[in-house]
Amino acid sequence: MLTFYLFAPAVGALLIAMLPREQENNSKYIALSFSFLAFITSIITFISFDTSKEGYQFVDNFDWITSEIGGFNIQYLVGIDGLSSPLILLLGMLSVVSILISFNVQYRQKEYFIWLLILQTAVAGVFLSLDLVQFFLFWELELLPMYMLINTWGSGRKHYSAMKFLIYTLAGSAVMLVAFLIVGFEVGTFNIETIVNQPPVDTFIPLSFLFWAIMIAFLVKLPVFPVHTWLPDAHTDAPTAVSVMLAGVLLKMGGYGILRIAVPIFPSEAYEFRIILAAVAAFTVVYGAIITLQQKDLKRLIAYSSVSHMGYVLLGIAAFGAVGMSGAALQMFTHGTITGLLFVMVGMVYERTHTRQIAEMQGLMHQMPKIATVMLIAGLASLGVPGLSGFVAELTTFLGSYKMHPIPTVVAVFGVVLAAGYILWTFQRVFHGPVDSKWEHLTDANQWWEYTAMTLLVISIVSIGIYPSILTESIESGIEPIAKIIEAVI
């Protein structure tokens, strides 16, 4: 089942590549079909996941590369637990949304949808891989479609932004690969589950160095201050669908990597540096929010708000308790749906107004009441209004982190106040006010794919806000083993 989920988008990309050029308009329907199949598979898998069982489920594996001389074995090994199960559901949903909102793409349609489907497979591989080398290969595979999508279909300084994204991620990945190889050869396997149960105790490089070599790659992807500057540029110049995938799932690769690999393999080192991690998290929350208040471009504003919200993820992880880490995992999912919806709505506004400058817009609610309403729901969820999913995630994170890190938690709570400021201020400037004659020609959402994309994400945000147990039971089952590892070293 997981192998089908992993490679269905890649098969769709292959079929699109075989399409004659005169039929390339059908590429969007092929892409939607295969992405939807993967989404349905993720729903079935999520529902079928048994939270009462320990360990990984739906495991597929076989020996991929073996060497009797070198003494190593690299496996094709995929499986899910309570941590990864919600993330593959999130990826499936946002991939469908990204393809839907790309239905208007005309320039090089075949290549566009091929790269979008390859991106889906690459990110799925990260969430499903249980072998360090396989994890790294999918981690790197994601770079190619992201670079091509931004560089070819982006706007503004797209070449600069694509290259900046590539350099930042490659720099972090290089040191991560070295650490993976050292750990794998020291333990005698690259199987993540085996390494977690039998972690390295003595290597020629201090374990604290290996911990930070891995953490840097994940912190760049998350991202947090000061390795965050690639994100606003990438978001600003990327196509709308790519911004949805970038904010919705690619950033979650960083948080997922910390919880899946860095913390369980190096629990003592992670706990030793907990204060540094919490301080960085709190600073990122407030810094990101303050910078967000200064933005004049709608996409750049949401991009910096993502930096701020990823600080909550790191804060929850730094609490090193079941509640805090569960809050971090929940924040990853809810932020994906909320920020994904925000970028969808900004994309719709941009398609109609051909500007993202906040100062040039006012009174758009008169012409676009549906878009404005959905944008308001996403904004309220982002600032943590009760009844929507953002509130549940942030509250859980704060409850879990306060005991371990009271000062950073209080500082991070102030970020909620700042979020209310930039969200409400932006909505008031863009959608309220008198009718501007230059916007009288604008139309509201009126295409089936626009309605479908908005509905999927709104249902997710409201459902989890009202009944968070939809996710929390799964997440807690995945976080509990990690929390026990931390407790053993405290």
C-alpha cells in the first residue's frame, strides 16, 4: 500500500512524459488522477492505522544494495507510525490542491505537472523511509523539482531564489550525509529503527558534532533563525502551487527529521542542548512575527509568518516531553493546511488583481466575498482562534513547553499577539474599505477546481479545530516511544 502511495505520482509523471505535444492539455487531468489516487490511499492508510500497536505498520522492504566486503546493507524500507501517518495524509491532500490550482497553467504544461508529481514522490519518500541512505536520497531528490519549478515557472528574481534555495539545502545536506555514514558504519546498519534501539556510543567524531551535523540540515529546512533567509525569497518568486507545497509539506521535512532521526538517535545530546534550541525557537517566533509586520507583499508576509510558526515546532520539540512534542507534530500538520490555504487565496487574489502589494489593494470584499471569507478563516486559524486547528496546536505546544522552558514559552506566546496584529491588519487593508473603481471588474471564485481546493482545506481546519482527536490519537502513539527514549536519559 505504501509503495503504491509512494510511486503512483511518479507513474503519472511518466505517462505525462509520453503524451504527444498536441495533447499536453490532458497532462493536468492525468496529474490530478494519480495524485488523487495517492490521496485516497493516504486516507485508507490513516484510517487503517492501529494506534494501539507499537512500531511501524504497513512495512514494505527488500535488500537494495548489499556489500559483503564493505559490510553494509542498504534497504528499500518504508513504513509509517503515528508521527508519519498524518504527514502522508497532509501531503496527499496538498498535492491534490496544488494540482487543482494549477489548472490555468499554460506554459510548458507537460513539464510543469511532471515536476509537480516528482516532487510529491520525493517528499513522500522522506516521510516513509526507514533507512538512512534511502531517506537521504529522497531528501535530495526533492531539490531538483523544486529548483526547476521555481526557476522555470516563477516570477521576479526566480533564478536567484531557486539557486539560493538549492545552495542552502545542499550545504546542510552535505554535512548530514557525512553524519549518516558515520552512524551507519558504526552501528553496522542504516536501518533507522535498529539504530534508535542500538545508538552509537563511541565514534571517532564526538556525538555532539554528529548531532549538530544532522540538526543543521533539518533546521535549514524547517527553517529557523538565522538559516531562514532562503524561504521568503523562494515563496515570493515561486508559483502559487509550489508555495503551497513548500509551506505545507517541505518545511515539515525539517521538523519530521528532528523527531524521527536527530532526537531518537542522539537523545543525550538533544537534551543537553535543549536550552539553546528553546532560545532559538522563541527568538524565531518573535523575530519572524516582527518582520512579518513590516512586509508589503502578501506572499512575503505569509512566508515570514511561516518562519514564526516553525519556531513553535522547535519549541515543542525542545520541551522533550510527550505533550510538547505532540504539540510540535500537530503544529506541523495544522500549519500545513492553514498556510497552504493562505497561499491558495493569495494566488487567487493575484490572478485577478495582478499585484501582491498590500498598499495597492482595498475593498476587495465587495467584488470577492467568497475569497475574502475563506481568507478570513485561514487568517483566524493562523493566529490561533479557538474552534480552528491552529489554536489546538499552539495551546498543546505551550502546555508542553512551559514546565521545561517557562521564559521561552512566555516569549513565544507574545508571538500570538503579533500574529493577530499582522493578520487582522492585512485583512483590513486588502478586503475592507470603500470600493476602488479600478477593481470593479474583478470576479469572485467561480471555477470548480477553486471551490474544491478551498473546501478540502477549510474542512480540515474546522474539523481538527472542533475535534482534534482525529489527529492527536495517532500523533501521541508516534510521539510516546520518542518521549520514553528522552526520559531514559534525563
